[in-house]
Amino acid sequence: MANPKKSALGRGLSALLENAETDITSSSTASGESVPTVGTISEIPISQIVANPFQPRSRFESGALDELAESIGVHGIIQPVTVRKIGKNNYQLISGERRFRASQLAGLTEIPAYVRVANDQTMLEMALVENIQRQDLNPIEVAISYKRLLDECDLTHEGLSEKVSKSRSNITNFLRLLKLPADIQMALTKGMITMGHARALVGIEDTAKQLEIFEKIINEVLSVRDVENLARKAKRPAMNSDDLASKRAFYRDAKYNISKQLNAKVDMKFLPKGNGRITIDFVNENDLNRILDLLQ
């Protein structure tokens, strides 16, 4: 539910509409002229439809639009667009801008449209949710849509999760992408790196390190697993040379003392998390019993 204290969704958004209260629901005008009825699908002149100012998609691939336009030219519009009426013979897209643009390219003069009532906030919410469901949206566009739903439609994370039928962890993972440096976000938008690469990078707090690993991804064509390994190393606190030398001396002495005390060959393996493994060699059963007696 919208916060009653907020008079607008954002600076200037209400000004983008001709009139926030001009939804028309009647089926005829005073002069008897028939107009599309809300809740129906009607053929509406393309010249009477304007684009949705709340459209969250920033990029439309020209090649894909041309292909869709060609298909529309042959088969027509299979799925109607959705509009709201904002004045006499004036409509505004709620969803279906790609089909709308392709129809213009195909030279159509009319387009099938589902007419419905929607205020400013509902317009934005519907456009964002409809776009999130599309498979061709890049991860940054999805993340921005999530953020706008949270910020401009007064949704909680739980409410957003229900609205888009996605888990809260899925939403959080996308929102975290917006913390990445602009260069990395742009690369993700262009498909130069994958969502897996980006999720590994976002876990690194040091921006300089993020960009360093990002350059390696591009130049060396690193896999997601490679980046995850680099990210884990980047998150470990760096040890200065004195501390490193001291730790090595400690482990060397520990290995020597255990070997001397047991009079047996001892091997020690150290793992990345700071844990490790000790291996003690024995030559026969009697030697094993001797070692066990010393360990008790």
C-alpha cells in the first residue's frame, strides 16, 4: 500500500503524465462516439498511444526489434499490449513497449490493446513487475527494477518477494549488484561477464581489488570458479613478511618437536582456513603400538 504522506513517486514523475486523474471507464462519449471500454481488448490507432514514462528498460536491441517487426508484418500482433486511457483518443502504454515499437517499424496503423485503469503508482509497479518477468532483461536492469519497486512503490522486501514471485535471497543477490563499480555493472549489462562472475566480485569489499580481478576476467577469460577462488583469497587478511616468517618458524618447530618426541617421520599439511593435518609414519605393528603408547 502506498504511503499516504508521499504525494509523488519521485521528482517530476507526475509531470510526465497529462493528467493523473484522466482514466476513462465509459464505453461512449457524450456525442455517442464509441470508445474502448476498460477491461476489453480493442484495436487502437498507434498514433493515439504514447510510451510509458515509467518504462524501466533502457536498451532495446535493434536487430531483435527488426526481427519482431518482420514477424508482426506477417502474422500480426499475437499478444496485445496493455494501455490506460489518459484523455480523449489518447492512451499510454503500461506494458508491451517492445511490441509497440516493432509494430511502428512494421508500418501498422492500429494495434490490439487491453485497456485498463491505472494510477501513477500502479503504472510504475505494473511496468516494473511485467519487465522483471521477461527473460531478456539483463541483471542490472532487474536490480534497478527491484530497487525502484522498493523505493518508489513503498514495498518491503517481503512484499516485493510476493509481488514478483522470487525469494528474498534472489532479490538481495540482485540488489547487491548495484554496489559494484560502474565499469563492472556496464560489463554485466553488455554480457561481457556473467551473473556468477558479478556475484563473486560483489563479495569483495575492496573496490580496487574488485577492479583488478575484473580486469583478469576480461583479459584472461577466467571462469566463475576461478573468480570465486580469487575472491576468497582477496577476503583473507594479508600478513606482513615478519608475521609470515614467524608463523612458518612456529609450524617448522612444531613439526620437528613432534617428530623428535615420537621418534617417527611426521608430515604436516596446512589448509587455507588455518586448520591442517598431521601424518605420522610407522614401519610395522610394533612401531605403531610404541607410538600409541607415547600418545596416551
